[in-house]
Amino acid sequence: MTMQETKPRQQPLAPNRRIKRQRGVDIAETIGLAWASLLSNKLRAMLTMLGVIIGIGAVITMVTIGRGAQAQAEKQLKALGSNLIFVQSGTASFGSAASQGAGSATTLNWEDAKAIEKTASAVAAVAPTLSNRSQVVWAEKNTNTLVQGTTPSYVEVRDFLPLTGRFFNQAELDQAARVAVLGQTVVDTLGLTPKSALGKTIRIRAEDFLVIGTLEYKGSDQFRDQDDQVVIPLTTMASRIVGINSLNGISLNSIAVSAKSPEQMDAAQFQITNLLRLRHKIVPPQGDDFIIRNQADLVNASNNVSGLFTILLGGSAAISLVVGGIGIMNIMLVSVTERTREIGIRKAIGARPSDILWQFLIEAVVLALTGGLLGIALGVGASMLTSLALDWPIAISMEAVALSFGVCLVIGLFFGVYPARQAARLDPITALRSD
């Protein structure tokens, strides 16, 4: 063979091009190998994924419960009425430390409510309230419930419409008529129905009251059962049930005020504060003898509590994801030890360290993602069952689902890197000598 015949073979361009094409990792083939390896140990793979499944399912369920609780709280607060501002009497205290809480002092009266309705330009309607818990009796049944004395504007301010019958009118308020409107909890407790309750005579503090209506169902808010009440005219409440009038008129526990619009809530609150300070002769540095809260404050406070509750639940559930990731790493390390000879054979026939690295890394990612998908299905199913059980509006967070899936990918990569690198670093000769 001459030098001219051998010269072209010293620069094999085509084989070099084939080598360059082979340098890339065949992801599809590697995924197939990883999946086949996992299917060969189904039980172990399922047990490994269990931590991730429980973690993802718990995170989605807890976030859903938190959002459902938040939506339910907002729904209940909105059911109190629209654009509401609550004015409560001040706090009664004894000595320097004992305080009986808001509404315990008789610092508000009916004249204050009338002045607010007449003077405050941002106010739409006012419903003064004087309340007391009393025993309500019908036939052989009785219940201890909240008896509230108010005015006809209560329907407008609190958005409490009659379900059957009617609400009392201005004439009955002026005459201190002994008429009553029952909440649905009271109707049920007394063994009546919304229709059969009409025309019945109930007794409150040994006084007979004619039932003229029942209120629509409102449900429970964060403070009390809104349907566990009996509503009567304010004048009747003051003269026949409580029997106490202040020197300045009928005392009140609270005044519910409806602003003309959400934009005028702050203006209404400012006007009410200044008016009451003027009427009660409060000058700086004296503090107010009343307390004002608006509906927006209640909603924000509820959202803050619900948000914190959701974060705590989600954080607690996320711990199981870390545990699941550690389980994946542990099993992958065991798998590397068991398959040392297989790794040696693959390297001996031409597999590069990157091929081995990707195979084991993809196995870890497949484990995590499969567990994540099963966990998402578990979380959505548990959320729907919880919603049905608690009768809450379901609020499955797609952000939580997407984040959970992303976390699974990160877990697979993070906890799979170390075992994969261990496998890729194995010496082929040592690996082939292992049993």
C-alpha cells in the first residue's frame, strides 16, 4: 500500500461527523430506559412516590380549604348588609384594670341615631339596635335567643328581608306594638314553620307578642348565628323588655349605618365620628366613648386571618414534600448500589458518564412528576369532598396546582442529582467486578 493510497484515510471527516452527532444524549431513549427500570420495581416505585403524593395532595387540599374559608367568610360578612358601618357603645370599666368590653356602657341613644341619619350626608340609612338575650316561649317549647329592638330601616340597612309575612312598620314602632318577627333558627327551635308561625302568639318576659313575619335565612357568621334572633320595635323593647331608658332617650347597644356607596364609607365614618364627639361633648385629649368599625375592616381582618391560616397549613403540608424528596434520593442511592454491574456493562460498551447521569436523573424526575400528578388528583378530589362536607364554595387554586407540579420537578432534579453523579462516577472496571 502506497503513501498516496493511505493519505485520504488520515482525515476521516464522515466518522467525525457521526461522533459529533453521538455526543448528544438521546432523551427519548433515556426516558424509556428510566421508565422501564421503574416498572421493573413497581411496588418500590409506588412507595417512593407516596411521600410526594401525600405532600402535593395535602398542599392543594389545605390551600383550597383556606381559600374556601376565606370565600365563606367574605360571603357571610357581605350578608350582614351593604356598605355597613357599626357604631357600638363604649367600654364599661371598673377600677384601673377591669374592662367589660365594647358595648357594655350605655353611651349611645336613639337621639344619636336620629342625628346621624339627619346630619351625615354620606349616610343612606340608620338602624339603631337595643338587644338582650331572653327566653322566648310558644306552647310547650322555649328557647333562649337574642331579642333585638330596632326600627323599620333594619330591613334596608342589614338587608334582612322577610321570608313570610312582613316586617313591622312605623305606626307599630310609634305605638310600641307587641309584634315580633322571628329568625329561622327560632322558628325551627319552637317547632314551627315559616308559614305556620304567622299569627302565633309567643311570650317574651311574660309579655305576649304576635308573630307577623319570619326573616329569610342568613346562616352563621364568624360571631353568631344570624338566624337565632327575634326582632321587635325599639320602643317596645325599651318599655316592656329592658325597661330602662336613659335621661337622654332610649339607650342603644349599637347603631348600624349604611353608607350611600362604598366610595363614601370613609366620609360617612368621619362624619359620624365628628358628630358623636360633638354630641357627647368630647374634647381632646379625651378618647371616644364609642367604637366604630366598618365592613371593609372586617373583611380585611377576615382575609388576613384566612391568608395566614392558609400559609400555615400549606407550609405544614409542604414539609411532607421534603420528606418525599429525601425518600426519592434514598431509593435512587439504593438503585445505584444494586445496579453497579449494569452501569459497568453500559460503560464498557460505550456509554458515557453523561448517559449514566441523565438516566438516573430522569428516573428521579419521572418518580417525582408521576407522584406529583397522582398527588394533584388526590388533592383535587379531597378538596371537592371537603367542599361538599362543609358546604363551602370550592376554590381550587390553579396557582397551587401549577406550583406543586413545578416543585415536583425541582424535587426530582435536586434530590436526583447526587445519586446520578454517584452512578456516573463509577469506574467501569470496578463496577464489572462487583457481584
